[in-house]
Amino acid sequence: MCGIAGIVGGEGDYSSTVTSMLRAQAHRGPDGSGMVTFEGGAAGAVRLALIDLSERGDQPIWSSDRRVAILYNGEVYNHVEERSRLTAKGYAFRSSTDTEVILALYLEYGLEFAQRLRGMFAVAIMDWRESSPGGRPTLVLARDPFGIKPLYAAQPRGSGGPFLFASELRSLLASGLVPKVVNREALIDYLALGFVLQPRAIFAGVHMLEPGSLLRITPSGAMERRTFWRLPDAEPVSESLEEAARRLRAVLDESVTLHAMADAPVGAFLSGGVDSTGVVGLMIKRNPKVRTYTLRLKDSPQSDESTQADVFARSLGCESTLVDITGREMVELLPRFANDLDQPSTDGLNTWLVSRAAARDVKGVLSGLGGDELFSGYAAARNMAKYTSGRGRIYAWAGRLARIMRNLAPGTYLDRRLEGLSSKSEPRTTWLDCRSIFGFALASRLVNGGSLSDSRIEEIERGLSARNARWRRESPVGLSCLLDVDVYMRSQLLRDSDAASMASSLELRVPLVDLRVAEFTRSCADQFKLYPGGGSSSEYGQSGAKRVLIEALRDILPPDIANRPKRGFSLPQQHWMETDLKPLVEDTCSPRAIASRGLLDPDLAVMLAKDNNVRPWAAGPLTWSFVILELWCRAILDHS
């Protein structure tokens, strides 16, 4: 795991600029740094060493003729297998790093190298084989299929100016070439959903490289984009639940084994839910001394499953660490979190808190992230599944009627009250409503100078079409999986988890977000992930959510797991804001603070924060989103 940054296509010496960019993300690589300079640019990396801890793993790593160099952030879990193939072809490796294997694959297969990688990665390759050493290189950037590792890019002076890339936004800002201008459409995303929809970033002119894609830039500045991976079409195999579970168990065993490989200590996050419990149970079979880390909410013990998690960990012989958090501590910690997150988001705080504790003992952790998204664990999937039953036709009819009524009275109290019901007109809008905080209509009114250039649901649909041309043929359950993976998990969960863990120099690995696991889910029948119609309650045994995953881990999971409701892990934000964080809320959400910032309409913002009739169930998240936004502005916009 590392942080990478670079500039190509400029004029003059950029060595000091890239040094500043690397320094801005030094927390991503406390174990070393390196840089290469060339005509019109420079590029480098900071290193967090987990594979081959020696200096042989320092970056950049060069080809034997020193005509090609690689910078790399991530882990490739099939590097041992690929190394064996390349060694048989005559490649002589100088290190045991996965970085050198990626470089060799590029030399052997050209731009098709990325198709052979199984893991999480953001790669920058500089190739001088068609130009002179030290001259302008061909740059190749690639990002892993799910977007686990971030890769930001900008060309602030247009197509004729320098092209910048980095693992974090703060690194681009440190160049002095990317202005701190907030992207109003990205701000609308944040207020509407709690996160920025990729490939947008919070700053104007900055975007993220699409997952499963690569970008090639020639010395002349010509750009070529390619997609090397898409989520497979849904093609369910004819099999029983037991057969599907055996097939999944083999995939999980392999994935967890590969993700746990390291030359440095690796632990695990354990929330007490199905996903993290299963990951720890599989890890312990190969590492009997796994360290686990669990948040315990002292102010709100009913909000977590720390007791179950601790009992489970100790029953396996794990070294269990309970990380206690109180609202009093959050007064000092929340502003630091907003700074470390790099881009405003309403999520990520739990990962940031537990990462601070884990980083004292280990360099990497495994997480259960991805189980809900791939195995229909969310309420959105259950709501969408209702469209396969008679109830779905009633919802659709009521939703269409509500939409007509909203169009007759736009911007009124009736319009706001009918927003949720109108979303029931079809599965896609139902999913979007489940993810909404303000919703896009209100968010666009709230942002000064903000307007929706396009319908967000249409934008999301275009993104789905680019990555899965047959998505319209998906069942409601299959569509919920696509949306959770391609929109929610990619734009919020993975991005936030990377920023939150790397702030403490901790590598977070996600064995459920794996190519083979994803391929399995696309070949698994819907009824093995969720009962038809979404079941009768939120309890796993009644909803059928994650049914095949629970069956595959039957010998590992606690026997009462099927009788538990799907809880997730939520922090007591509302309680904190009403008690210990109340002065901070009053400060960050005051009309004066909002007006002086200039991003939001202060009158509308204050009204929305106080009006529980806007979205009654989201009163807490509404205020929380204002608090995080203002704290992020103070940390990032107000400081150099």
C-alpha cells in the first residue's frame, strides 16, 4: 500500500512540486519514498511496506534496461501465481514484491496486463521505450475493477497543459496547480446522498479514473482510454442452496487466504455481523493469533454488537481489542476526521476510529465490507424485491400517482411530503430514495449557484450502461446489487474506507470485494440471496438476506445468527449532537457560519436543518451532513 503522485506534459522542472504532493500524503507511506524526474514532469510514491519489507521494494521499480518504471498503490493477491508463470518464461526478479510482477506483466502483455491482476490497485507506469531516457514518457494509469484504490486526475490548464494524478485530493492541491474551487454538482451529490458520485470529485476540474479502466497518455499528449473489466451478466446456475453454498465456500476460503498474505502483521475489523464474523472465522484457520478490533459505543451500547463480537473472537482464541468511543472524545476527534477524509462524506467515521487503534499493532486489516452489497443485505434490496410480488404493483401505482400530484404543486409542503412515495414508482427510484438524505431536488435549491445539469437517475443509468449493457434485463434483486456495488460501494464505502484507514497508515483489505466472489454472485440465483418479495421481516431467517453466504459459513457463524435482524453498524450521531457535540453543531450550522461560507443558501439551510417534516427519518443525517461539510471546509479550504 502506498500513495502515488505525478505530473506529465508540462514545461520546466516539477521535482519540488511532486515532492510537495508526496509530502501531503506522507501518511500513506511512512516506510519510504522515491521519485523519478523527466522532461516536463516528475512522479513518485510513498511506501507502506507489507510485501518484501526490504529496500528492494522501494519505488519506483525499474525494468532491467531502465526504460520502464512503475509506481503502485495496492495489493495484487495472485502475484505469486503470475510470478511463477513469468519465471518460467525467463524473467529474473530482483524482489519478492507484487509491484515488480505488475511491471513484468506490462512488459510481457502491454496494456492487457491489467486483465491478469486480481486485487486492489492504482498503477502508474512510465514507458520510455518509444522516446529517449529522461525525455517525455508514455504514461499508463490503471485502476482496479471495483475502485478499491483511489486515483484522482486533473488537467487544470486544459488539454495543452500538465496532467496531474494522485492518490488523494490533498496531494493535487499541494501542487499549487489545482485551485480550491468546489464543484457545485459534486456538492449537490453530497447533500442529496451523503457522498459525491464518481467519477466526480468535490473540486472542480478533478475526476477519478473509472474502475476497471486504464488511461494511456503519449509524449505528445494524445489520450487513449480502455475498459478491461466489467461485472459479468447475471447467469444463474441450476443448483440447490447446498450446492451453491459449497461453491461459495471454496471461493471464500481462497479469497480470505490470499488477502491475509503479508510479511507484516495483519489483523481484522470485527463488528459482530455476518460478514466480518465470517472473515475472521476463515482467517483463524490459517492464522491462530489473529488480532481483532471492535468499536464499543459507551454512550449507546444498544447501537453495536461489540459484546457478541468480543465473545466470538475470544472463543476462537483471537486477541480481541475493544475500542471505546464516547461523545466527549468526539468533540476533539470530529474536526480531525473531517480533515483526514479528504472529501466530505457522511460515512467513514467508524472506520477512521477503529483504524487509529488497529494501526498501533498491525499494518493491515481485513474487513467484511462488500457482503451487504453483493449478497442483498440492505433494506433497499428488500424494498426492490417487493416489485416481484403483487405489493410491487400497488407501490408502482401509488408512486406514479404521487409523482403526478408533485408536478401539480412543485416546491410546496405537499411536494416534499410526497417525495418518498413518488419514488416507489419503479425499483431504480426506490433504491435512490433509500440512499437519499436531502434528495436531489432540495439539494440543488440549497447550493448557491447549483443546478442539476442532468437527472441523476439518468446519469446513474448511463454509468450502468457503460459497465453492463444488459442491466435493464436485471431482476429487481440483481439491479439492487448493481447499484449498491457500482454506485454506493464505489463512491462512498470504498473511497471513505481507504481515506479513513490510510490516515493512520493502515492498509484495509476487503476479501468479499473480489473478482471471484463477484463472479459467484452473478451466477447465483436470486432466491439464494433474498426470499421472493423480500421476505417478511428484517431478520435474516425471515428475509432470506445473505442466505447463501450464511449457509456457506454455517460452521463458523454463531448458531443464532439467522434469528438476528440486519443491524449494520451505526454511530449514535443524533445522541452526540444533542449532548456533547451540541456546541459544535450550533457553531457549524449557525446562519452566520453558513452565510460566511457562501456555498449554501443560509435561510433554506437553517429551515431544512430544523424542519423535521422535510424527511422525518433523516433529521439527524441532515444536520450531520452540514456539520461535516463545514468542518471539512475549515480543514481543507481555509488552510494551505
